[in-house]
Amino acid sequence: MISAEQALQLVLDAAQPRPPARVSLAESLGRVLGEDVASDVDSPPHDKSLVDGYAVSAGAFGGRAENRLVELAVIAQIAAGEMPVGKVARSTAVRVMTGAPIPEGADAVVMVEQAEWQDDPAGPLGVVRFPQGIQVTAGQNIMRRGASLRRGQVVLDCGISILPAQIGLLAEVGRADVAVVPPPQVAVLPTGDELVDVGFVPGPGKIRNSNGPMLISLARQAGAVVRDLGVGRDDYPQLAALVHQGLHADILITAGGVSAGVRDLVPQVLRKAGVAQVFHKVRLKPGKPLWFGVRRAGVEDQGEAASTLVFGLPGNPVSSFVCFHLFVAPAIARLAGHPRPTAMRVMGRLSDPFQQGADRATYHPAWMEHGDPHAVRLIPWRGSADLRALVDANALAVFPAENRSYQPGDPVECLLLPAGQNSIWSDQAVRRTL
Amino acid sequence: MISAEQALQLVLDAAQPRPPARVSLAESLGRVLGEDVASDVDSPPHDKSLVDGYAVSAGAFGGRAENRLVELAVIAQIAAGEMPVGKVARSTAVRVMTGAPIPEGADAVVMVEQAEWQDDPAGPLGVVRFPQGIQVTAGQNIMRRGASLRRGQVVLDCGISILPAQIGLLAEVGRADVAVVPPPQVAVLPTGDELVDVGFVPGPGKIRNSNGPMLISLARQAGAVVRDLGVGRDDYPQLAALVHQGLHADILITAGGVSAGVRDLVPQVLRKAGVAQVFHKVRLKPGKPLWFGVRRAGVEDQGEAASTLVFGLPGNPVSSFVCFHLFVAPAIARLAGHPRPTAMRVMGRLSDPFQQGADRATYHPAWMEHGDPHAVRLIPWRGSADLRALVDANALAVFPAENRSYQPGDPVECLLLPAGQNSIWSDQAVRRTL
């Protein structure tokens, strides 16, 4: 049986990023950029004022020893978006708004708060007075043309993630559409005769299908586009038909039907559909029965994905949850163009004792508190069907395969679960509110 | 002028969670639960096997001193989802799959790997042999009915965030739909005559509208439903019409037109539309011109939100980005039902010197490396129009308002930006790959 590390490497080796495609700027949020992007403009496009104030010639204010009151005639005013008007001399000023172009002859802007304006026929727009001793240096409150971006310069590299600031920059350089790596398509197929839909009351021996909704949510959270195939029954033709549909996706996730039971049809059906097994079973708790295979489509397979990664997850929801985070989420990230998809791992200190065995690495539901060090509380759980343990967890504590008695205070590595408010970095766990 | 802390408190005081509404289970991902949820089932619904194996009576294996080979007739087999069949005595066993109900008379399950099956007429389904000295204790590999969930028990409390594990649990307890706090609706309205759309080449004095796409992405990233109002011009009737549309949303964000320039129409238009100013200007860099107000709708305002929070963000994109994270994102979180929305703040150590003044707190684009301590590199930036600095940042370093020369090695608090691969906890910054 292979280790979790070996299994992840085999998964990542089989996962190739999807080819880039053009999408509108709005659709690119969260995607990986599929091209280098150069600026088609200088930014700012002209020397511009960083404040509301008066564009002046710094020379009008003389040396630092000078201590006289300066009074200038205001000859024009310019707002952002307007063309520069007027020509500033040593006796004149132009009123400028934030973002306005700097008029000819001016080399500094004095903030409006530092000046006093008066209606006065000496200037077409009155006069402005500056206090004695005010320091005005050439370039102050002016941003030079091209200081932020220069035309032709690559401003975003192929392979970066497109977040809101990147969206703003793409807009600034005129990219109404952009090449990105598309999100992978993931098909979800829980299996088992014991499953009933959430809207029904389970009869004797039946349970509700919790894996389906949970895995769909996990795949959406990981950034995939999800297709819900419904529930596969322990019936060869029906299961084979659903698997065939699932192979149109980039990733097919099944749940259940991969342990050693005599009626476990899933691996059989997958092999028959041309999915080559890469591994079956991992030295991992929970999640040992994990099955992984790849189907490489031939030329004749029109409409199907170029290749499909197939994860046969165990049927118990805690097992499928752990396997999803360890193997499926990194595969989705790799297909979406992230070069080195990694789980988020942070060291902490155990609050509870734990007895670990040598046969399999254990990933235990845990709550990591933000602190120095981070305290790690193990959540009591009753086996791999106990979803309540996961509801209270924000991390999985990782115990490598070795016979060892962990004591409170021992260091332990945790895999942080992606969360909103549940994260250790937010809500009650954060150091302080703003 | 008020501080950023005072401003945030005023914003949160004005932000009331939206009333809960029922949505389908699939739509509830990422929302805050608006009701207590009790289980309508016992889970598991019956004593069940945790492994593939043989259900036996532990008594058949005798005391610990006993050292004989045990051989039992296999009288039936049960899969998950089937009804229990057969009655186990001390001389018999029933083959059970993972998840199968435990038949009458059995009180333990021995894993299939620990037994050897043989075709033998002594049992209807052969016989199974167990090695000498095998320890079998009552209850082993059995999960008791109701061990995970008991019928009637509240399993999810009102106010928690619905993540994939919660979705799984909601499915298990039969919630096809659920009351959640709906996502707030956010209208986005950048303003200014200097703005041209991304698809056009800006003429002299013009710049592209980068704020609109960036703010729309920020609001989507924060979990809001976004309405794009296009660009507001410096024209009273047109701006008033767009603001009127924006007041149908829970939050209206404008950008530009709030600094002290003579043509800054936005606060005027907002006041005229019945939006009461709460504050204007914050001791903050960048972001000082921030305007915030609230419109409480009367009975006659059908179709409009019960009340609308209005943020007049500065027009420079770095300023609007910082103001969004400090004030708008917490407001969205509060409206979405998160009781104590907080920015994610982590302490680090400066890698660079920094000169801070007493007039305003500074939020400086930074890159925080994962480490012990976390190193904080300040990203060079050229004022509040320089979006490139944000593209390279994963955090904002916080320098409180005080005259102080920061030296490399000094502690500094950082506000972590929500990110994917850009986060300090992922990609190159993570301690090690799985």
C-alpha cells in the first residue's frame, strides 16, 4: 500500500492544466492568467495632480530663507478628465482637482487646505494667498506620466492568480477580455443501494445521501464547475451509464463501492469504461480504500474531456472529506493552472493526548486556535461516518504513521480547512478586531 | 476627523443582518444559518458495521487465555442498505459489508482481513476460520445506533457558517431547504468625466474605469450579489438617476467625487436623495476622503431596500481598495449574518524601514512571508493611483498615527488580504508540500 505523499504525487503527475481560453474580464476573477499582459497606455497618461490644490511654479516661492506672503492670480481651473488650460508663470496659478493634468509652466501643486482664496479682479478666477514660510518644492503632489505603468511593459505575468487588484489593473490596461485557464469540470456520483435523497425519510437500513451534496459543495469551494449525476445504484448497467456521462468531465468523483465488499462494483465498472487504475488503497486513516485511475480519451471520443481523472472515494463521509482535501482539491487546483497546489499546513501544539499507530497516517478533525503557539484541540469523533466532528473542525491534525504516544504540548502539523468564519484567522480566533 | 476604528464602529452600528429566507440546500453554501437545525433521524439508524467483515458473538472466542482456532458457519450476508438477516449464535457468523446493519445475536465484527473463508457445506455460505489467539471484544468495529446524532437533537446552531461539512450534515438530517441570511445586494457606481470604458482607448486627460471592475470583484469576493450601474458622469440629473437605482440595493458604493474639489457632486446628490451623512473623512492613508451615509426607506419606498448603506469611496484605486477592505467588507459580512466581522490580522516583523507621521494611520501594501516570525516586506508604491503595488501585495501593513521611524526587525501588524494562491498560507509561502 502506498503512502499519502506517494498517492498525491501520482495524482499530480496525472493532472495537466487545461488549455487557456478567452473570457470577459468579469469572468476572469479567481482564474489563473493564461498569457503575459502588457500595458497599452502610460499611467498616469500625463503629469497629474495627486491632490485638490493650486498648480504653481515652485520658483515663485523663492529660497527657504524667504519669508514673505505669496499671492498669485488664479487664471484657470482644471478638473480630472479635462485638458490642461492656461500657462502658469511666477505670478499665476491654476486651480487643479485631484487627477487633473498639470498645466504648462507649473511644476508643483499646493494643497487647497494650505491656501486662502479670495474673489479679486486681479485674477480671472480670483487670487490665492499662501502663508509666510510655506515650503514648495518642484514635483510636490505631482505624479509623473508613466510613473505607474509604461506602455508596452508586461504588467501581469502568465500564471498569476486573478484577484480584484489584478482585475483593476487589467481594466486599466484595456483588457476587456483575457486568456485564463478555465475551471475544471467535476462530475459527482455517490453510489449505493442504501442511499435515499435528502427529501425522503430513510426506511430501515437506509441512510440519506450526504456525500453527494457535501462533495458538490467541496468541488464548488475548490473552484470547479460541478455536474451532479445523482445516485448510482449497485446495478451494473445503471452505474455504467452514469460513469459514461461522468467521463465527459475533467474529474469524476464517485463515493462508496471501493472497499473490499463483495458487491463493490465501482472499480469493475471503471475498468470496463477504460479507466486505468493508478492505485487502490492508501496508508491513510480515514480514507484507506481510495481508488484512483485515469482515462485517456482517444480521437474517437468526441465531446469527452481529453483525459479524465477518476477518484473512487470511500463511502463514509469523513473519509471522502479527508480524501477530497488531500487529493481531489490539489488535482482541481493543478487543472485550473496553479503550478504547485499545496494544502495549507501550519504547526501547532496538541492540547490532548493521542495514540498513533504505525500502519497508517491519521488525519484527525481538530480545532486550531490562533495563538503563539497555536493550540490544537482534537475533536472527539466516532469513526468515519461521524460528520458532526467535521462540523466543529477548522483543521485536520496530521499524525504520521509511527507507533507514538502524543502528549499535550507536543508539536503537531495541521492541514487548515478552507473556510470563511471557521478559519483560525477570522472571527473569535483573530488577535483583535480592527 | 475620526479614526479608522471609530469609522468602522459607525459602519457596523448601521449594518443590520438581513432577515433569513429559505433556500435550497445547494444554494446555502457560504451563507450563515438562520435557524437552529435538529436531526429528524438517529445516525446511524441501526447498530452498523464499521468494516467489511464477519458479525460474530464475542463469547464464541472465549477468554484471553484461550488459544484455539475458531471456525464458524457463515449463515448469511448483509450489505449496506439491506435489512439484517440471520441470527448469530456462538457457532455461526454473518458476512457484513461496511455500513451494514448488525444482525441479531452479534455483538462484534472481525475484519475480513483477519479471517479465512472456505467453501464448506457446514455453513450455507461456507465457513470462516479465525487465527489462534485473536482478541475479539464486544462492540468492536460496531457503531451504535444514534452514536453520531440523536433524533430531535439540535445539530447546527443558528448563526454558524454553512461550509461543505455542514451541507453534508444538513443532508443527513433531511434539510432539502434551510433558512439562511441572504447575501447582501451591492450596487457599484464609479463616477467621473475622466473615465472611459475598458474597451476604449483613453483620449487626452482620460483614464480607463478600473475602479468599477475592481470594486465589483471585491464585492463578489466578499460574498455579495453585485449590480453594475455603469459610470456616473459629473452631471447632476444623470448621477441622481443612477443613485436612485443604487438605493434599491443594501449597499451602494460610489467611487470618486468625494474629495474637496469644486465639482465633487457625489455628497450633494446623496444628501438630496435622502442619504444622511454619518461621517466624511477619516484619519487614514490612503482613503482620507471616505464618505459614509445611511438612507432609511419610508413605507412609501416600495421595492427599495429597508435601508441602504452608502459608501462614497475616493476615486484613486488604491484608496478605494483599502477603504473597501477596512469598511465595506465588514459591512457586507455583518449584513450576511456574521456577528463579529473582523479583518484578518497577523503580527510580523518589518524587513524595511518606514517613516510614519502622526496625522493619519497608514495602510501600506506589503508582502507577508510565512515564517517564525513572519517577515513583512513593504511594496514600493507611487501614491494612491498605483494599482501595481496591490497586485504584488498579500497584506496591508498597519502603521498607527504617531511620529515614528520604523526600523527593520520592528514588529508590525498586517491585515491579510483575502486571496487564493496569493495568501501567505499557500503556494511558495507554505511550510512544505503534503
